[in-house]
Amino acid sequence: MLAFVVAALLGSALPQSVPAADPPTEVTPQSPGDGATVTLGDVEVIARPRGDTVRAFVNEVAAPNRNRGIARWERDVCIGVANLRGAAAQFIVDRISAVALEMGLTPGEPGCEANVIVIASDSPDRVAEELVNERLNVLIMGGSGMDQGRAALNAFAASDRPVRWWQISMPINSQTGVAAIRLPGECNGPCSGAADFGPKVRVPTSTRLSSPIVDSLFRTVIIVDLEQVRGVTVRQLADYLAMVTLAQIDPEADTRAFPSILNVFENPASADGLTDWDQTYLHGLYRANRTRNIGSGLPELSDSIRRVQDRESAAAPD
């Protein structure tokens, strides 16, 4: 399994045959019997301003790396799926790619080198353990601010969730796309002095309020527990994977108060796919101005989502 996973990370994709997830059971609401009278007590409805709700959702789900800004994919996204039947694997690849395209990204062509790898397994703990113990360099590349840290990696390995994920991001110069940090072992020139071991980033404009350095998603590894996802449809699973692929989502987020695909494993009837809320979040993320200072990341994301909502409201018919 491990050799296959590493090969998939490098662009190989030959899915093995395992059953696809079963569709959800139909939910039929109960109705009172003929002639029955139902008496309801007083109902108090408390409305929250839309801005407060947006900020609450962003603060709950967004998970930037420590001391870094919100990361997103910059251009190309190549999806690889391992250990699923051809039809299910292709659907997941196509669906995530379609959502990525909607966000302005370029989905990879067949045969591209995967930077997003989805590994389905009936032994997810073993897959995670092998990755952490034997291929640590795939998950932690050693650059400052590129991941959530070792404690989060241990939580990833020990997770019992239907889907677990690990993301790597990289600070880059938004104007050139050049990495703004040095990776271990990298150098420029003869590697004879300290100056050769640091990235050379030209910054024409930088203030305390703004900087051209932004954070770009670099690699995502997702492990799917085949036994635990049998209660959802392939479409629901694909949309959940799209959400945690295209954004930095906190695996510990409590999203029960929000209409989101992130609730699908607790309640499969809650969403058939990405909700309007999820899509607005992603559109807000991929339209956000991230060249402000790092401390403005979550507020800017909230403001960007609000701008998307305002545009949608203005375009909607009366």
C-alpha cells in the first residue's frame, strides 16, 4: 500500500478495485395521524445579522497554519484517487476538478503529477501510520510555516474520522510565484555562504499593512475510511472532498449550526452536495485580497464572503 501511495503522489494512478460507497437511506418525515391535533408552545426566533453568521462560520472552519495567512491553490490542481473502482474514482476526480475550475483554477490533464491524492482504504489507520513513520518527508517538508505542526500530524495519524486530511502550503511571492522560504537542503549558487541558503525575493512594495507574500497550497493528502463513508453517496463524498481540498478546513470544526456539506457524515440527509453556504465560502476565499498583513486574513475572508453574497443578492431576481 505504501509504495502505491508514494507512486500516486508522484503522478501514477492505477486504482485498485474496491466497492464504492452506498447511497444514503431515504428519510421520510413523520406525520401526525388522521385527526390528531398537535399543539405547539411559544416559539422564539432569534435572528443573527448575516455578517455575524459569516464571521462565526469563518472562525469555526478556517485553519491557516500557525503565524501564516489563509492559503489557497494558486493555479494548477491535479487530483489523484487511489484504491477505488474506476467509475467512482473518475467521478471524484471530475467533481473536484469541476469545483476547482469554478474557482478559477486549472485542473490537471490525465497523467498529470498529482498534488492532491485521495487514498481510500478499509485500513485507514495503517495507511496513516505508514505515511507518518516511513514517508514523513511527504507530509512535513521542513520549511517554516508550511504545515500545522507535529501535534496536528499526530492527531491526523490517530484520527477516527471518516475522512482525514493533511495539507502543506508554501509562502510565495504573489507577483512571481517564487517560494519565499528555503527548504532544507536547497541553496542558490555555490552553496558556500549563508547568502546562498536563503531565497532571494524581490519585494517592490511592502508596508506594515500589506505584503506581496501570500500562502499557496502545495500538497494535500486525504485518507478515506471506506467503512465509515458507506452511508453517503459518491456525490456527497466528492463534494466533501472538494471542500477540504480547496480550503484549509479545521477537522475539529463544529459546523452543526451551519448548512454545510461538512455535516454530511453526522447527518447524510443534511446536504446532497456543496450547499450555497459552502460555495459562497469557496468563492469568497478565491476572491479574497491576501496581500494585507497576516492578522487581517480571517477578517478579509469574512469581508470577501460578504461581498460575494452582496453580488449574488443584487443579481438575483426580485
